[in-house]
Amino acid sequence: MGWQWFHRLGSPRWFYEKSSAWIPWLAVLSIALLLWGSVWGLAFAPTDFKQGNSYRIIYIHVPAAFLSLAGYYVMAISGAIGLIWKMKLADMVMKSAAVIGAVLTFVSLVTGAVWGKPTWGTWWVWDARITSMLVLFFLYLGVIALQEAYQQQDTANKASAILALVGMVNIPIIYKSVDWWYTLHQPATIKFTSESTIHPSMLYPLLVMVIAFYLFYALALLLRTRSEILYRERKTRWVQELAEAGKGSH
Amino acid sequence: MSGRAAGIDDSLQAQATPVPGLWPGFWATLRRDLLLAFRHRGEMANPILFFLMVITMVPLGISPEKAVLAMLAPGMLWVVALLATLLSLDGLFRSDFEDGTLEQLLIAPQPLYFQVLAKVLVHWLTSGLPLTLMAPLLGVMLSLPEGGYGVLVLSLLLGTASLSLIGSIGAALTVALRKGGLLLSLIILPLYVPVLIFGASAVTSVVEGFPASGQLAILGAFLATSIVLAPLAAAGALRISVNG
Amino acid sequence: MLQFESLSELWNMAGHGPYVWACYLITAIAIVYLLVSPLRRRRQLFEQLRRQARIEAAGQSDARRPDF
């Protein structure tokens, strides 16, 4: 009885209809939090006495970096669910999570680079975190490229799910290796200000932004998965009826 | 041609006698693939020539100065060896996929894991091992300092085996794609990062006068892990590629 | 507490303004892309399905016409 919802998830149509109700809530909440956190971080949080105002970039850099890593696990785990239980919905979530994760990883890479210019005086430093973020970006691109390469949707799903799982096993190893590599080559002058020393008045907006980014991630994943559902079920009657009804919202 | 005949021979034997066990199956695949590789000696030489030529480009592109080359040598040798392994990976399952041997392997009573392991072993014997043996010579050309050679060979010996194993997953995932070669590199290269880091670092630290036992131990751990896990993933990927 | 006295100071951020605002702009673009692209795809799909339905309906009425 308790597992009924899990079996229902196997039906993309059920999920599509059910999730319609969540979207306005998620949209309002995540956008509001994003705006609130940004304004707080940009204008109200105190200026860092060492880095000056450039540190305000971390309010988007850190949440984006969190989600690019978390997003990979979302992708790999839904890929595994798709492989094991042959759940169509999980495959669609996986495909959507790959694109969203790649975009967020790109955002965190670019904001990290832009942050480096006023802080370190160069656009790119082979720092441990940025380097592993770059490798993560490549891992995402690999999954997307493999997904795109197959004509058959089913094969594409399974193949990219395996790649995502292999990547998931490798991510901790890659992160540890890059960390170790960095300590080996670390120039003494360049060092991150560790986050634990951040003053609480700087930390609260960061917390708001992290929550906002998580909510936004859920929203983006939901929207993308729903459009994927429609696309894959485009030959079915219920999608065609939806199209006929046309202008219906979401 | 005769290589294929050998394969048919084996399967005929398999029909006549009761189902051969795990090791006979492993050895049969190993022997068959080695024979095939030996018959295509020219193809086997390509990665090694690539290794040699790219290393020749390094002094031409950067500087023939001894000090500069010596500093670059460990990393360069490792990066190029890695690329050379990648070059030959595309062919790992391709010909078997095209002539249908792969389907036979999939329905064979022996576990696919060991068949994949045998094929990867042959790949390593025909690409990783020659590259490793070739490396000291190229080390001389890049004026790698005296003490580095032993560890260079040892690290490549352990490392290229891991590279072949990890790469087999990518080869299995892309075998059904017509233009899989470049895609294979894209999906596999990020996974090679840890092996490259510890491999190159082993050589560097020995050259700088530190022990490399830690790095070598980690390379060994990578190898052990990939022996256990990589053929499993590759076997799963092969089933997907062949059956859709 | 508001950290900047005027809008131009907020814009300038003691020299770091261009970096900070560029980052927020890039992020805003990414966020808008992630929200708009699935909605656009849905709209295009629906339009295509409606067009197909019209063509099919026309085809069926064509079939009912007598041949010459």
C-alpha cells in the first residue's frame, strides 16, 4: 500500500498531471528567495576586509558549485533507477539533470574565474576546486554527448546511465586526486580564505542563496522533465489532447 | 580471415564437448585475440609510432634545452602514453561487433566478465606493454634524469593496465556507434585524471629525490579496483550496445 | 545594513563592480535559459502536434472525396 506512489511514478502521465500543482509554488518560492538572497548579498552584506566587494560573487558561485556536484548524483541515481527498475520517468529525469547540471557547472566555473581576476589577478588558476569542477564539467559533457549520439532513445538512456554511474564511482577518486595534486604544487601565496572564518552576517545571505538554488534546481528539473515527458509521449492520445486544448498553462 | 576460422573452430569444439568452464573460455578468447592482434602487426605498431612521433614534437615545439626537457619529461611521457592507449581503444570490441563474434560472446555460457577481462588483457599486452617498454628510450630522448627510469617503467606498467580497463567501458559504450572514436575519448579522458596524476607524480618525485612508493601503491590500488569493477561495467555496456 | 551610499557606488563596488555584476548577469542568463527552454520546447511541440492533427483531418476528408 505504502509503495503505490512508487509504482505510479512509472507512469509519466500520472507524474505530469500531478506535478502541475507544484510548479507555481516552486516558481514563486525559488525566484523570491533568489531575488532576496541576491539583494542581501549584493547590497546589505558587509564588505570583506581582505577581498573587498569581489567576495559577493560567492553568493552565486558556492551554491552553483554545490548543485553541480549534487546534480551529478541526482543524474546518476536516477539513471540507476532507470536501469534497475526500467522506470521511464527516471530516464527522463536523468536526461534533464544532465543538461541542468552542465549549465550550473559552467556557471560555477565562469563565476570562479571572474572572481579570480580581482582576487588573484588572473582569470584562471589551477586551483584544486576549480580543476575538479572542470573535470566534473567534462563528465557532464560526456554523458550529454553519449545521450545525443544514440538514435534509439532506450539505448541512449541505458548507455548514458552506465556512464553516469561509472562517473559517480570516480568522482570521489578524482576529487581526492586533484586535491592531493594541488597540495603538491600549491604555491604558498595563493590560498582560499576558508569558509568557516566567514562572519555570520556574511553567511546568512549565503544560506538563503543555497536554499534558493536547491529550490530552483527542483523547479528547473521539473520543467525539463515535463517537457521531456511530452516529447516522448507525443504519439499518445493524452498529449495530443493537451496540445489541442492548447494554451493551457504549464 | 583465418583468425575468424579459429574462432569458429573453438565454438565447434564447444558444441562437441560439454560446456567448457570459465578458464577454458578465458584462455580461448585470450588466444584468439592474441592471434588476431599478431596477424595485424601493423595496426599494433600504430600507437607506438604515435607515442614516438608526438614525443619528437615536444623539443620541436618547446625547446631542445636539456633542463627544460628534463623538467617536462615525466608529465609528457605520461600524457602521450595515455593518448596512445586511447588511440587503440576504439578497436577493442569494434571488429568483434561487426562480424558478430560479440553476440556469440554474450550468449556464451561463460560469464561475460572474464571474456571482457581476456580482451582487455590482450589490449594491454598489445598497446600498454609495448608503450611501457618503449618509454625509457623516449625518456632518453627527453633527457629524463638518471634515477627516473625504473619508476617510469613501473608506473606505466601499473597505470596503462588501469587505462586499458577503464577505457574498455568507453569502448563498450560506443561500439555500436559509427563515429564512436572521438566520443570515446571525450567520455573516457576525464576518468583518466587520477591515474595520470599519480603516474606522472611518481616519476617526478623519484627524479626529485623522493620515494615514489606511495604513488606506486595508489596506482596498484587503482589497478586492483579497476580489475574488479571495470569489466563489470564494460560487460553491462556491451549487453546494452548489442541488444539495444 | 545597506553597504553603499548611492546607486553609482553600488554599481562600482570600489572597483570590483564589473566582476560582480558580470557574474550575476551570467547567472541570470543561465537561470532564464533553464526556465524558458523547456517551456519553449513544449510550445513548439504542441504547435507541431496541432499542425499534424490538422493535416491528418484534412487528409481524411480528402480520402472521402470520390476519385476521378
